[in-house]
Amino acid sequence: MKQFFSNFKGDLFGGVTAGVVALPLALAFGVSSGMGPSAGLYGAIFISFFAALFGGTNTQISGPTAPMTAVTMVLVASVVAAFGGDLQEALPSILFVFLLAGVMQIGLGLLKVGQFIRYIPYPVVSGFMTAIGVIILITQLFPMLGYYPKEDAELATEFRSVSQEVILNKMLKEEAGDGVLVLEDFKGAIARAEKITMDDIEKEAAIQAKNAASGVKGTIFYAGRAFKNIDWLELALGVITIVIIYGFKKVTTVIPSTLVALVAVTAGAYFLGLDYRPIQEIPAGFPELRLELFSGFKFSAVSPYIFTAFTLALLGSIDSLLTSVVADNLTKTRHEPNKELVGQGIGNGVAALFGGIPGAGATIRTVVNINSGGKTRLSGMVAGLLLLFILLAMGPVASQIPAAVLAGILVTVGIGVMDYKGLRAARFMPVSEVIIMVVVLLLAVFWNLVYAVGIGLVLASIVFMKKMGDVTAGLSRVLPLETYGTDKSLDLDHDGYKDVFIKRLQGPLFFGFTSEFQDMAEQIPAEAQWVIIRMKQVPYMDQSGVYALEDVVRQLTKSSRKVLFTGLQERPLAFMEKANIFKGLDNDVHFFDHLNDALRFIKEKESEKTS
């Protein structure tokens, strides 16, 4: 406990500063997710506190982040659409997926997966981060222009027929669930259908219009309508916010420019009495425990999103551990990756129980914390408690923030999150890596964030295997014994060994190299009677490599050639013995520690033939 408060003053100031920086971003990410500003604030409160308390990075400040919010936005839109556009009905399923993601994250930590996260290829990460920025920029177009498809009456009329179909489907499902829908008697269904009013149809049409115009593709498709219906006041507020964020940084970086923009533009719009659109109301008081995610749980509603939950868990882990590395570099300390994943999982799980969106370690907030004096996990807990205090004391005030201000903040986040380093490096990167980055970028923006990462990993793995196979093939070769004549380590006269060929392998014998390995075996000339396979530089063999080796050896022995192995390392030898791949070849396959030993053996056998 004494060590916990060893840097109380620094941690207090660091936590308060980081919490202030987190406030506008939490509200903005909550709005962007589709769940409202309160969900972003709740997520920032609980994730920051519990991830700091149980995590493995002392100075980490956690909360909603751009990558996590981008995936959350897609998930929320998908689940809400499945529930006919009603967020309240969809909420238990959404929160359960968030909770599941937290549990999965804890599982990743307990399984000690943390140390393997760093092996994700940079082109995949680069393409994904740039895609996040593009998605945020595109989806904030409507709020920046003050255009809301749900309120576009002309657009809603295009969805009247669709809305009627949706209403009827809902009604029939309800009757089927109540057990009153039968083929013999539709009187009940007809009676309920007659009660459907034009207001019901208009309301549902507005929801369908909103769903159709959501996401990247919806925004692009209906961008023309947005530009025809610009709300100039909303656009002005958003632009002023962006200008202040970038301009104030040139004045000082001590005070977060995002917070300055939030307070200044909100105060100006409010006290000038401007007719702006405020954000959704933030409920007063302590967040309520959302037990409906258990009582309203339906596996059929959650099962399509289990992979999305895993994506959130994996993405949150990557995001957090990358920030942990940054923190290590600044503080000259070393984080515990698996403990950090457990802490992040607990934070996301608790946030879900209170209706908060998921998050991860936030690089900018962590750096601010460290630069402000934070050194222990107390700083992250202070940041969460500060946000809770703001919620309890200033919830009604925060509800007056213009929606366009948060849109402006998100535009700067979208611009900042893109990987410009990776984009600039595309000029001299290998073509294969550029292709991977572009494929991930395009798939993530226009199709699916989850599948984009998976496909990117598969492509990166294939490219890596091909390159490793090429490298191993380039280092490995087949040579006659005469080529080794200048090798001073050989103490034997090479004369009389023209029928001896050496196949030297260098590098792992794995599935990416098996075809080249078998091609090399065909290079051994017909006159070779003895084939020495040098494996001193082979540290690893997988199952494909072992069986390829078996095929080559059996092919050689079938043509009456003797095969001698030299320098086998312990692991490949143990694997070969367990696989028992040379069964029945005791007289044709031999093993030696050194090449000299193999040559002496050959000389003895040749001498026996001539005597």
C-alpha cells in the first residue's frame, strides 16, 4: 500500500490531466459508436479505473479508442438493424457481445498470448489504422454538415414500402411467439394490422432511412443529399472546433487543445443563444447496472457476433500492448503483457455491465499522464474517478455540448490515427507488403473490418512463408565432394570420392520450402552413390518438412544410393525418431555428428569393396 502511494502527487496530477484529455474523446467516441455520449463516458470511467487496478502497465491510461470504436460502430449498427432499428431492444445483445469480448481478453491473458501479439505484421496494422481514419472521416461527414437522414422526410418517403414490410414482419413474429398465429384464422393478425397508423409507418420509414444511410457505403451513397441540405450553423461549429484544435497547439501544449475547443465552442454557442443541435442527454447520477444483458439474453441474437467479440478482444489487446511499449520507452520500465490483457478484459467487462463501450490502452492519454508526473497505476484510477466526478457533477451541463463539436473532434481523430509513416514508406516497400496494406485498407473501409484483418494476416503469412522458403532455398545447395576440397576442417584426401555428393541445408525445413527441397534432390546426378545431407544449420523441422525428407530419402535409396546425415540438431533428430520415417532403411541411412566421420565411413565401405 505504501508503494501504491509512493508518487501520490505526480500520480494525482497525471491522472487529472489524462482524465481531462479523455473527456471530449470519450463523449465523441460514444456518439460515433451509435450508443450515445454517455456510453463513451461510462466506458472511459470503468475501463480506466479497472484496467489500471488489475493491468500490467503502471502508467497506462485506458478508455475508448478510435480502432475499438470503429469496430463497435459496425457492431452496433448491425445488431440494431437486426432488431428493426430499435437501440433499446438491441442493447442487451450489444452489451453481451462487449462483455464476451472482455472475457475473451481475460482468457488471452491467462493463456499467456500477450507475448505473441507483437508478431502481427506491420502492413496489416498500417492498413487497418489508416482504414480506421478513413472510416471516421467519412462517417462524420453527415454530422459535420448537420444532415441527419432520419429527419429527411423526402428520403423517408422512399422507404415507406420497406417500413410497412418491416412492421408486418415484426407483428407476425410477435403473434407467432405468442402462439396466436394460425393458418385457419388470420382475424387477429388483420385486426392488429388495421391498427397500424401512418405515424407508425413514417416513424419506421425514418429508421430505415437512417439505417440505409449509415456506415461508409451509406454515407457515400447519400452524400449528395447531405450537400443539398447543409446546416450552415452546424458546419461552422464543426469547422471552428477543428481550427481551434489545430491552432491552439501552436500556442501551448500544456492545456489539451481538444478540451479548449470543446469548452470554447460550447460556451460560445450556448451563451449566444444559437439554435444548434445538442448531443443526446447524459443521464444524471451513477451509471446503472445493466442486468438486462443477462435477463434479455438470446443466444440466437448474439451467435452471429461471436467472431466480432473476438476481434474486439484481439484488437483491444494489440492496441493496449502497443501503448504499453510506448510507456516502457518513456519510463524505462517493463510491462507485464499477459497481466495487462487480464486488466483490460476486466475493465471492458465491467464497462459492459454498466452500458459502456469497449476500449483499450490510449497512447496519447498515456503519454500525457507520464509527462504530467504519473508513475504508478494510481494515475489511471484517478483519471477514471475524475471522469466519474464530472459525470455526477456536470452531466446536465455536458448535455448542452453541440453535436457538431464532437464531429469536429472526431475529424481530427480520424486525421491523426491514419498511419502516414506506413503510407510514405509505400514508395520503397516490397510490392507484396504494399498490396497487403492496400487490401486491408480497402476491405476494412468498404466491406468488413473483422474480415479485412483476417485476410491481411493470411496474405502476410503466405508472403512470409514464400520469402522464407526462397531464403532457405538460396542458402541450401547440392555439391560434389570436390567442391569441399579447400575446406580446412576436412582431414581426408578427396581423391576417389567422385561418386559422393553433399546436400547442404541451411535454415528451417518447413512447408514453405518442401517443394524447393524436393527439386534440389532431383539435381543429384545419377552417378552419385553416396549422398551426404548436412543439417548442422537446420534448427527446426515441421511435419511437412519431415515427410518431404522421408520422400527424398526413400527415392534415393530406391535407386541403390546410400544416405548419410551429419550434424543433426537435437530437436529435428527427436522429431525424426518419433515419426519413425526411416523404418526399414537401416542399411541405407546412417547418422554422424561430423562430415569427417561420414567420409571415413564411406572410405571404409569403399575399401571393403576393393579388398
